[in-house]
Amino acid sequence: METLSTAFRDIIKEVILLSKSPDTVNGENVYQEANETMLPYLDRMVESRILPGSGLDGLENLEELFSKAEAGSSCLILPEHYSNMDLPAFSYLLRRVGGRGEEIARSLIAIAGMKLTEDNPAISAFASAFTRIVIYPSRSLHGLKNDKEEFARGNAINRSAMKALAEKKTQGRIILIFPSGTRYRPWDPSTKRGIREVYSYIKSFDYMCLLAINGSILRVREGEMMDDEVVEDLVRISSSPVFSCAEFVGKVKADMAAQGRESKDRKQVLADTIMAELEKMHIAAEEKRKQLIK
């Protein structure tokens, strides 16, 4: 079995030397522009394992979303999340699909947990290939009330992140956030549930596309991120049509009222609805992917 640390040992040595990523996150550096010298290294990694037949479906939807972003609307992409190679694979396929794919890829700003910056220098170097707004994840923040200093740091980071988001979201950029907030771990079903914070993003944005990810060249394993298993796979990524965020939220509220569920946690219901839509897309796309594998 090959792991991230063994399969790409030479690349890892190079990217750590080239990295400009900070060692720690604070309120002053939550917005981090892409270090594009890193992108060719990630592309080499993707190219070495991605199989023929891999590609992107629904480019026209992403082009429509991008046109809305260029016109000043705030726009989101909400993808499934299976591994730390999801964004590199999406970027790679998007930049090679033609049309406005490369422009869209370079417009992306990912919402990223601080673990990607602080836990491992190689992971931090790879993550720096993409423009990011770094946050202190709510799952981690909620357990810090007895650590006043770290709790204060987490809140300061998130206040700065929300300020950066407010500034960037109407500047022709598309914000990408994983609605599960973490990679899916098959041994922990809770990791495929949407996080409540997704509600706040959708409520404050104009338009969004959902992104199903079928196939992955990196398989999550228990342990450290660098111990994830590297495999060959056929990867198909597919975009939904463009949704009006206001209409989507309105429909969720209407459905809750029709079903007599007004007393339920509205934020969690919306997050669950997003994940259910992604699951439908994933199942439909997997049938097509199986045909390509044959």
C-alpha cells in the first residue's frame, strides 16, 4: 500500500522548501492568496493516479455561476468531501475542461480549517496552492470553553475570516465550502452530515452550485493525514444547476411547515437537505462512472 507520504516523498521535500504558508493562523493572516508555484506539483500528483475517462460534467452550470459572480453576485460551490485531493482534482479537471474552466478555477476561494495550515508542513504546503480563508472549525471551537486563551484565539480567527469573506464574496470570486466540514470517514457516519454553519453561508449568499465527487485518488485512513492511501481511480466531478440561495432556503422552510416540523432545528434541516441533494447527485453520477470503468 502506498500512502501520501511514501508515494510522493520527493515532491513533498520540494514543496516544503518552496512553501510560504505561515506556521500558525491568527486574526491577521486568515486570508491567504494562492502560492501558484505549488500547483504544478499537485497537478503531477493528480496526473500520476487519475485514470482515463476522468472529467467534469456540468461546466455550463459553473460558467453560469461564474457569470453571476462577475456581475457582483455572491456565489458558492458546495462539494462533497472524501479526501484532501478533492480540491486538487477539481481544480485540475476544471482547468482542462475548456470553456471558462481555467478562469473559474482561479476565481475560487476555499474556506479551510486551520488544521490544514498548522498540523503538518507538507499538508500546509499543498493547501497553499489554493486561495483560502482560514477558519477555526466549530467542531473544535465548541470543546474549548475551558481553555480561555485558545477559545479567544479561535473567536478572533473566525471574526477576521467572516470579515474577509464579506469583502471577497462580491469581487468576482466564487467561495467554495465543504458542507460536511470534514472528510467523510466510512467508520464514522457523522462525518457525512452537514454542519449547521452551512445555513449562515447559504442565507448570506445569492447563488450556489452543488458538486458531486465520484472517485478519489486518496482514501482516508485512521491516523494522520499523511498516512492516507494513494490509489489509481477514475474521477468524475459533476455540478448541479445554479440554485438561488434565497429560493432554496425558502423551499426548505416551506417543506418544514408543510410537514409540521417548524419546531426542528432549521439550520440543521437545511444542512441535511444539502447533503441529501448531494447524495442523490452522487448516486446518479456513480452509475455513469461505472459504465466508463467497464
